[in-house]
Amino acid sequence: MTRELYVGLSALVEPGNRELGQIVRRVGPYVAADALCSERVSEQLVGAATTRLGEPLRLPAVEAFGARLLDDADRLGVRIVCPDDEEWPSQLAHLVRISRGYTGQVADRDTDPPLALWVRGPHRLDHALARSVAIVGARAATGYGNYVAGDLAHGLAESGWTVVSGGALGIDGAAHRAALATGGVTVAVLACGINRPYPVSHTGMFERIGEEGLVISEWPPDAPPYKLRFLIRNRVIAASSAGTVLVEAAHRSGARQTLGRARLLGRPALVVPGPVTSAMSAGCHEELRIEGARAVASVAHVIEEVGRIGTDLAPLPSTPERPHDRLDPTSRQVLEGVPIRKPLPAEEIAAAAGVSGRDARRSLPMLVALGHVEAIDQGYRLARPA
């Protein structure tokens, strides 16, 4: 019965409902369902659940509702994972920390962990998400954004990290496709029923993710992708991952909300800078002004932020070595005083460079031998480029 009640309760109200989630966590799904049916909860919660159920709230009716949904899962060839199951990702429990009360946005208040997840794919959910990074961004992505998202996803997948995103056009799709191309694992978190992929143009991509990665949703089959559901869904993307990378985002962007969820959860909030002239990077630059955001420009940067402290460190940036980089400090200083055109004697070069005549006389023959300087008529000038 517990499983049927988890599934039934999860579909009676919109996911993340704070009131229902608190009751389930406190007393379990059976007592929570009984409290709902006995109307020992708010009028709003009773009204919403009754409307969804389509009949008076009774415990057997809620249980039967959940059983029908489990049958639907079997019919569709998917599974439903509940909090008591072995493959439930424990990190989703952290969502209880981030409710900010009612701010005018239901999605800011109703941030509770899911009560059930519909899952399609061959991997265990907890294993796939144990080492994962979310890559999110604009739907109207530029070529720059698509390239960066694909490059990051490719490198993360090659390094054994799961790439999590929302399956949308633009940045999400670029990240999913790059991870698939590498043979890595990618997880698409939908804001609609698992049998109703959105956008429709990504149907083929979702099919492949379902075969090689995981497609997950909190909503029962046929649930449409309402606008609010994307905001509700974003909390799962942030909570399931070790960190979130924002690649491109306009000022008003749902992807920025996902990054905000990661920040509230205490997870790394990582941002890819873009051209200051690009409207699609304006949101990224605003995020970088918020304390705690970290700029990243490579896979190594991302892994350093989300990986194990002290072990997954990005290599220090290197620049091409110049011919005189290996010279000792005195010889470099002498070289600074050597003229470009008219040869000068060693004493005048020493005076120009600010070194002793002895240092100049000792360094100049070596600089000639190394090809940095030419000796002409008892004087020296810089060697002409080959």
C-alpha cells in the first residue's frame, strides 16, 4: 500500500507542495493520506486533491488512484521510483532547506522533494546522479553558447560525469547531444508527462536518452508542459547535481532560476562569461555579480569546483614559451638595453640597461651565441628575425 499511496499523493497536487510534503515527512504516506481524506489539512489542499481525483477523497480511492498510475507505468515501459526505493537519490532531500515562503511565485514556496519520479532508462537513478553536473542555459542560444555547452558536456562525460539538463532547445539540447556523442550518461528532467516529450522537435533525442541515459519526470503521463511546471522542475535539476553551470542566459531566464536553486542548496553556482555585447550573456554577467558565483571557462574549471576537495584541481594556465624566457635575470636585463638598429659597445648597452660593464661584457657573447644579438664592428644590436 505504501507505494500506491506515494504515487497517488504525488499526482493529486502539483509537485513540490510544501504542506503535503511536510505531512508525509512527519508521519509517512499512509497517515498523510488519511489526514487528507479526513480534511485535517488546509482547504486549498483538500480542494486541489479532490479535483484531481475526480471523486470524494477516501483512502481506498487514493490507493486505487496510485495503483492505476503504477499500471500506466508498466504499460509505458517505465518505472516509478519512490523515496523508500533503493535507487532513490538521497540528495533530493536537501530541497527541504530552500523554501523562501510565498514571494508571489508558487515555485519559491513549494520546493519540497518529489514524492515519486517517473523514470525511463537502463541506469539506476541514484548511481547516475551520484556524480553529475547540470548544464543549463538559453533556448535561443548563440553559436558560441551551443559550442561551449557541447564542449563542457563532452569533456564532463568523458571524465565519467553524468550531464543533467532539461531537454529544451538551445543549451540543454547541445549538452545532451554532446554527452550522447561521447557515449556518456545524460539525464533529461522533463516538465511534463514522460510520454509527452517537449519540445516535440527533440522527440528523437529523448528516445535516445531513454535508451542510453535517463528521462525523468514528476508528472504522470499526458501531463502538458505548463509554464509554471518548468520553474517547479528546475529545483530537481539543481538538487540532483553536484553543481550547476549556466552557459548563456538573458536577463529574464528560467535557467537563472535553476542556478539560484543551486546557490540556495549550497551547491557550486558556475557561470560561463560571454561577450559583453551579447544579450544572451547578459544574465550570466548579472549572476557573476552575485556573491558565490564562480566563472568557469573549461571542463577542468568545472571539475575543480564540483569534484573532491584537494584532488580534482584544474591545471594552471600556461602560455607559449618565448625564446628569452630561459635567460637568467641579468642577461634579460642586458638584452633590454641592446639597440634594434645602430650597434653600440658593451659599456653603452650596460649604461642603458642599468647593469655593470662587467655584467654586460659577460652576457653579450652568450646572447650572440643564442641568436638573440648580433656582434657588428665592436658593437651589438638585436638579431634580425629569421
